[in-house]
Amino acid sequence: MTDVAARHRIEICLGSSCFAKGAGRLAEVASAWAERHQAAIELVGHRCRERCADGPRVVLDGVERRVKDERELAGLLASLGGP
């Protein structure tokens, strides 16, 4: 079982290409999840380092991946655990 009191780091690319593909909304979803679960997270905006065509890009606790939509991000966040 994952301890949600543990600090998690969520990095979301906010470059123009990823932002146009919904990264701003992904940041809102991550922030809302942290508030709902009272999880200690560090939510950081970044650039995806020339991977713009494969966005939006999210780094969750050091693991980088393409996250196509809010539903996929919600599933990843749920895997962190919660009350």
C-alpha cells in the first residue's frame, strides 16, 4: 500500500505543443487530486525536451510518459493510493 503522506513529484510539460494538447487541464487534475487526497506532492511545470510531437508529457516520480488525457492521468494518480 502506498503512503499518500509520502512526497510525490509530478512534472507536466507546459510547452506550447503539450499545452495545446491539454497539459493545462492535466495540471488542474493533478492539483485537484492532491487536494482531495491531502497528498504531499510537488507539482512542477517543465518543457519536454524536444518531445513535443509525443505530448502531453508527464513525469510521475521520475518516470516519464505520454499521458493522452485526464482519464489516463487519473488512473496513474490512483495508483499512488489514497484514502
